[in-house]
Amino acid sequence: MELQNTVKEALNALYHHPDDGVRLQADRWLQDFQRTLDAWQVADNLLHDATSNLETLIFCSQTLRSKVQRDFEELPSEAFRPLRDSLNNLLRKFHKGPPKVRTQISIAVAALAVHVRAEDWGDGGIVKWLRDEMNLHPEYIPGFLELLTVLPEEVFNYKIAARPERRRQFEKELTSQIEVALDILTACLNINELKEQVLEAFASWLRLKHGIPGSVLASHPLVLTALSSLNSELLSEAAVNVISELIHYTAAGSSGGVSVQMPLIQVLVPQVMNLKGQLRDSSKDEEDVKAIARLFSDMGDSYVELIATGSDESMLIVHALLEVASHPEYYIASMTFNFWHSLQVNLTRRESYISFVNESSSIEAERNRRLQVFRPAYESLVSLVSFRIQYPQDYQDLSHEDLKEFKQTRYAVADVLIDAASVLGGDATLRILYMKLDEAAACCHNEQSEWRPAEAALFGIRAISSYVSAVEAEVMPKVMDRLLKLPQHPQLLQTVCLTIGAYSKWLDSASGGLSILPSVLDILMSGMGISEDSAAAAAVAFRQICDDCRLKLCGCLDGLFHIYHRAVSGEGSFKVSADDSLHLVEALSKVITELPPDHAKRALEALCLPVVTPLQVCFILEENLRMNPFVGDMLITAVNNQEIVSQGPDTLNSKPFRDLTVHIDRFGYIFRYVNHAEAVADAIQRLWPIFKAIFDLRAWDMRTMESLCRACKYAVRTSGRCMGITIGAMLEEIQGLYQQHHQPCFLYLSSEVIKIFGSDPSCANYLKSLIEALFMHTTHLLTSIQEFTARPDIADDCFLLASRCIRYCPQLFIPSAVFPSLVDCSLIGITVQHREASNSILTFLSDIFDLGNSAGGEQYLPIRNCVIIPRGFSITRILIASLTGALPSSRLELVTYTLLSLSRAYGPQSVEWAKESISLIPLTAVTEVERSRFLKALSDAASGSNVNALSVPIEDLSDVCRRNRTVMEIVQQSLRPLELNIAPGS
């Protein structure tokens, strides 16, 4: 009684106390209370107490529902009947409401049915029990109907802490009782005020998608009642839900599919088709139109394979869906978008014509026939949806959220246009869209003219660019001509630039492409000077054109460099941001790639000049300048041009990181995209004094180091073995700095070096020194799960590097003294919650276990076995702990693969480790049957007989051990994944 009063006081404080702190304290107390054993009795008592107010009733019904779902195992087995009877009494008590309380009680009873076998409810399980209760107490039918509604929904409710096998059994129990449930619902149809509730319950049972043939449903009273309500003045939401579920039911594989359900389909389709006229009925409520549109969309999505045959009957559905697509409200029209995509896929993919597999000519003929049948529909679709991408008149006044929603609409419509282009062909779709551009451009003479229709047409033309032939010669020249003459309104110019970039391949292939390029580049320069958005679009387009037209542009380097210098230096009127300037760096780099080596080297120097200049590295010693004339020339130019004064290392040390990374990132792009190994190697050698100075003075700065290591990574990747002595200096630098500053990026730069140089015997000594130093220092850093949690990036990059070592230089890594230490380190960190770090560790372990499958890996197996076998039990125990709750269930696939790799590598021995590990878990958490099923699957996988069969038993074991908080805590306390040295059986 005292506890009941405390609950009431806490609820009163939660809802009515003026102090936020008191309300928070009350909320925490109530949450803790819900997890106690006393919560069962207290909640039940208060629900039966006539003096309890609504707040108390809602809280206690939620508590009881939660306890049944999650904590049913707390109760002794004999508690089932008293609990069932109490819940039944509560269901009767609240049969007229409050609705929230009645719903929670109904869910609690349904959850109880998931836990408890059908036999315990009496002959026929809960459905027949419910029928008998309704017969005995007809006055309580509304409450019982709600229970009948939620019952099938609980099949898919994974909040219920039921064992997987029991959950599957419950689904079978319900599907075996579908006819009984439908008989109950049919009998309730006689009560007119319950008709909506009956139909909602029917829709719920249909979601099970099992059991009843279409021939039976076609004439079933529940189906006929739902269909008849479609023609009533007030469209029933419940009836629409039933028809929608019936449509999905007929297409579900578990119900037999379309062929088995054809009698029902033949009843449903004509009834829904009769609603087509209401789509344009202005007197209809918008919600009714939405409901009708939903039914047509459901038919399209469910019967798309039938519709794709192009029969006369199917085309009636297509025309109705075009009607929906033409609706002025976007949220209604967009209901059809998924159908147009699915139909396109069905019409264009070869697998759809499998019945014509005997003759390839027949496949092509049937495909062409179908495409011709649907051509008019997709032509109409292009016209119907393209207006939706036009900017609204008041676009400047749109809120951030409204503008975001409008952009999402444009992307969705662009996807529909792509579907149309896939069916019609890009050239044909282009002709339709060009007509709209032509009309709009005729009215668009200056910046004050109406620009929105022209911009919308261009947006559509850009969307289908990948489907337009690169040699299209009829429409594209006209499009380009129009582009060059459109007024330079900021939004319009932005789309013009993006469209130019999208058709860069056409510009390269077109016979007149070379003559157009100067005008096109002029447009892009205008875009760079109008607004930040148009400058961003122009930068992207500049990159695309330089990429695809690089051979044509090799002779125009002076002009390209002029644009590049203005954009990168920030001089003049260009509004290109630092991030967008990277597009221009990439653009020039790709053109330079096409130059002969000597020309490329000179062009690369010119490319680097405006990047080096702003770094202001005048503190480099004079002898370095003399040794590196390339750098020296650049610095002298910088001094002459900008009057830079030597400010010494302190200035560089105090600069904001962005002042450095903006330029270092440009070097990264240069090294990444200038595909001349020797030229890049020469550049990085000459630039090394600058890079070293930044390494030395900014090693504490994570962002600058990440940028610099990324640039070095691309230099290594492009230059490869041309790097010469620079690579040694680079590795020496990062090896020393890592021990002082622990920057993760030093590890990923080392990964790239290992990939390129790992198999090179001449590099063996300094690579061995590098990896031993890096790994030894890392294992001293990561000595506990807390350290892994605090330094997840180091863990991630360390074990990525280790996996690279296994692949590219096992001869250096596996025999090294650091290998066992790193394995121990990985065991400490497997259960780190950081996804990438955990994944890297698991991948590292599976790479070790799979070593025998790699070329030349067998020679290292004795060393590997000496390390792994003594730790085999601990590895297996920690992996099983990860499966059963130490890691999120989203990691299950990778943990499973790691366990599978271990079992394949060590066969019966690994199964013994698993047996010893799982025996630590009490039988109250995992039964003997569940253990045996898991071990049997693992044994089969270890012997190689049935690898695929392992996933279900592992998922079941994971579900069993995660079914509620209490069980998960018991399992984890038994397996102790954070302790490495536990003996089997302890």
C-alpha cells in the first residue's frame, strides 16, 4: 500500500509539480520502479482500484504491458493463470475506455499469448479462448475486439522477450486459427456500430499473409462488406485499409502469389477501378481522394508483373495511375512514383522475359513490343510530372524546411524522368523536354523575364543526361545554343552550368564540340562570378568538362590556367569557395595527365605555384631553397608578388588549421589526379622540406595532420616506387612523431606505404622497423576497453594497418615480436562500441584465421597457431559474448564471419572452445536445446559441410540472450568479455 501511494505521489509530481528538477527526479524513480518485481502487483492493484485517476491508469497499464513483454520470466510458471484472469478482468473493466488504457491491456494479453503455449490457453489456444469469452460475455465485445486486432500484430513485435522458437510457434498457432478469427469477426458484423473496428481487425489478420485461398476470400462477408463501403458516401478508412491489405495479400508469396489468388484479384480490381472517376471529383474530400489514390498505387505496386505484359486490362490500371500522377497535390501524385520505377525495371531487365528464354530473338521481340505498348504512357508521364520541378513564385520567401522539401521533390521527379528515359530512350525524352525549354526560352529575354519555366526544363534535361546519346545531333546542338543565350539570373545560371557539366561527354563527342567549348567556358566563368551557388555549379561543370574533354583541352592550357589562378587565388570577382576550388584543381590535374611527361612536369609546377605561395614557408633555411630550386623559385615568386615577410615557425604554429588545410588539400588533389608517377615523385621530393616543416611544427594539430597525411597518401599511391629517398624520410618522420603525438592519420598513411612497398625486399628493413615501432607503441596506449573507447580512431587505423600487413607483408609482420601483443590488444578491444574500430578489429582477427587461404600464407601457420591456440578459448568466449549482447546486433554479420573463420581454421578444436564458452551461460538464460542447436551448426560449419546453415542458429542464440535486460546482464556476467584470462569452466 505504501508503494502504491509513492507511485501516485511520483505521478502527481511528474505531471503537476512546477519544479523541473522534481519532475525529472520523479520520472527517474518511476522508470526504476517499472524494472522492479514489485511493479507487477502494484500496477495490477492500481488498475483494479476504482479511485485511480487517468494518469495512474495510463502509467500502470503501460507498466503492466511492458512487464509482460519484457519480464514475464520473472514470474513463476504457476502465475500464468492468475495473470491471465486479472488481465481479462481489466479488459472487461475498460471495455468502453479510456482507449489508451484498453489498448495497453490488450497488448499485454497478446504478449502473454506470445510467451505461453497454446495448450495452456485451452483447446485451440488464445483465439478459441477469446471466442469463448466473447460468447460468454457479449457485453464486453468492444474490448475483446481490440485484443483480436492487436493479436496478429504481436507476431512481429520484437519488444516481446520471447525465444525465437516460441515466436515462430506462435505465428504458426495464429495462422492455424485464422478461420476461427474471421468467423468471430464475421459474427461481429451484425453489430453495426462495431463495423469499423471489425474491419480494422480483419486488416490486421490479413497482414499475416497466410492461409486463405483467394476463392474463399472472394466471396467472404468481410471482403464484401469492405468492398461495399467503397461505394458509400463516406469512404471508410478501415475499408480502405482492408482493400489495401487484400491487394498486398494477393501478391504475397506466402499466400500463394498472384496465380493462386486470381479469383480474389478479379473481384478487387474492378471494384477499385470503379473509383477512378472520383479522382477528379471536386466535391470529394481530399482525404478520400488520397485513399483512392493509395488503392490504385497499391494495385500498381502489387501487380506490376501482370501490368508489364501490356494487356488491355492492365493498361486500364496504367491510365488510372496516370490520372493519379496528374493530381495537383504532390503528395498524392507521388504515390505512383514507385510504380513507374518498378514497371521500368520490369520492362527493361532481361530476367523479366524468362519465359521466352528458348529464343533470344523472341526475347528481343517481346521486349520491343512491351516498350512500344508503354511508350505513350511514359511520354504522358514526362509531361505530367515535369511542371513539378519549377521553382515556386515565392521561392525567395520559403523557409529552410520548405526549400529542403522542394529540392527533395525535384530529386524525386528527376528519378521519374530517368525511369521514363529508360523506357523511351534518352533521345526521345530529350525531345519532349526540349519542347518545354523552347517554349520557355522564347519568353526569357533578360534577367527580369520569367526564368522559372526555362530553369525547370533545363533541370529535367540535366536529369536524363546519362541516357542521351553522346552523338545525338538533332536536339543537343539546339539545347547548347539556347544555353548560351539565356539571361544570367543566378538560379537559372546555376542550372545552366550544371547542365553543361552533365553533357560534357556529348561536348567531347559532338562534331562541333570543339567550336562550342570557348563559349561554354565563358558561361562557366560568368557562373563563377555571379553567386556562391552558381560558382559551385560552374566549378563542378569545369571539372566534368576537363575530365571528359581533356584531349581537346590540352592545347588550351593557358586559358585554363587563367581560370584556375583566379579561382584558387581568390583574386578578382570569382566567388568560388575553398572547397569548390578543389574541383578546379582536379580539372587541371586531369588535363595535365594527358600531356607528354616533359610538358606534364612543367604544367605540374605551374599547378603547384598558387598552392605553395599562400603557405608562406619563408622560414625554410636558405640551403633548403638551394637544394630545391623548384620550391625556391616558387617562394621567390611569392616574395616578389606578395611581399611576404619571413615570419618564422611561430607564425605557422599559431595559424588556424583551415589556413593551412585549404592549401594542403589542393596538393592532395594534385597528387591524386595528376597521373604521372615520375612528375609527382619529383614534386613531392622538392616540396618535402615544406611538408616536413608542417609535420614538425603542427604535429599536435589533428586536422592539419589528417590533411597532410592524405596528401602524402595520394603522392605515395600515384608515385609508387618512383618516390626514391623521399619515402624513407616520410616514414622516419611519422614514426618519430607518432610516439609523441599519437595521431591516427600516421597509421593510415603507413597503411598506404605498406600496400605499395610491402613486398619490396629493398624496403624490408625500414618497413619492419616502422610497423614494430607503431604497433608496439599502440599496444602500450590501448591497454583497456576504456582506452579503446577514448581513442577509437587509433584502434580503427591500427588494426586496418595490421590487416594490410597480413595481406602485403606477412613475412615482416607474422614472425615479429609485436604480433602476439597485437592479438592480445585486439581481444581487449573487440567489444568497443565504436563501429569502425570494432569492425577493424574483427576483420584483423578473421584475416589471421583465414591466413591459410591466402597465397603463401601456409608457411606462417605454425607461427599463427602458436599465438592463437593458447588464446583460442578466450577468443571464442569473447566472440560469443559479442554475439550475445556485448556488441550491438547490427554487428552480428561480421562477428559471425569471424567466428566462422575461426571454426574453419581450427575445426573440432574450435567447437570445443565454443562448447566450453557457452557452458558458462546458465541454463535459465540458454536452454540445453538452444546450446546444442548452436554447437551443431558450428560443428557443421567447421567441417565445411553447411556453412550457410550457421546464420539462423547464431541469430537465435543472439535473440535468446538479448531478449531482455536481465538475461543479457546474466549472459555477459557469465562470459566476462573484458577479462582475457579466464580458464574453461571457471
